[in-house]
Amino acid sequence: MLMQQSGLSAEQLRNWLNNMRKRHWFPIKKGLRAPRTHEEFVLLQAQKRSRAASAAAAVQVDDYNGDAEFEAKRPRRFER
């Protein structure tokens, strides 16, 4: 679809998309420049939320995986 609309070949289109990603997205992602468009801002915020969620999940797994202090505080099930 983009090839037809732009008149570019598949290789030209692929190169253009790669160049745009390298020139515009990586500097934003690394904090070297601020987002210029609303779309860039939304993508950056989504990435930050994703990182925060995965970091929180990793902390929860680390905290409760074999932690002796947690095991001591954990309520025991009533055994019959």
C-alpha cells in the first residue's frame, strides 16, 4: 500500500523507514531530544509505562522468590 502511494520500491521504502527510526526514534528513546509530535510523545509514554510495569513485576518476583523473611511472615494454611 505504501509502495503504491509513494511510488517507492520495497527496498527504498524499507531504507526510508529504517532511516526515520534511526534519526528520530532512537534520539527520543535515549533522551537526546524531546518529542516533536504528539505521536512521538504518546509512543515514548507507552514505552515508559511498559518498562515500569516490567520492572515492578521483576521486583515482585525477586522479593518473594525464596525470601526467608517473606516465608516467615506468610500466613500458613490450616492443615487438618
